[in-house]
Amino acid sequence: MANNDQVNDRYNPPSNLSNDFEEFKFDELEVGELFWQTDRPEEANPWRKENQTQGKNLKTQKIYNFKPKTKVFQKI
């Protein structure tokens, strides 16, 4: 039978405050991939890369131009 020893239990799950985003440059993403402009979940709106220079804000459905080296984030 399994023994639940809370004192010696070494399992340490990730914190619920851990960062779920990884940083990329806009030109590193593939067309059609989702990305975010910030890594703060409370301020994050999803975007989709439409082509090599444009992304669509999925909340407003508007297309914006991005510079290739713009810092963007993807959820991991």
C-alpha cells in the first residue's frame, strides 16, 4: 500500500504564478501561429501571424504591421 509521507514528499509542482510564455521575435514565428504582445496574462490579447509583416488581433479582428525584430510571446 502506498504511504503518503508529507514531510519527505519531494514532489514540487510548478507555482500557479509561473510564467507560461516564451519570448520570440516576430520573424521567428510561422504564418498562422498564435502570439501575444505581452507576457502578463491580465493584459494579454491573442494575435495570429497573417504573413511575414502582419498580425491580426483576434479580439478586434484588425490587422497591424509588425517589424521583424518585434518581441512577441507564445504560450508554452
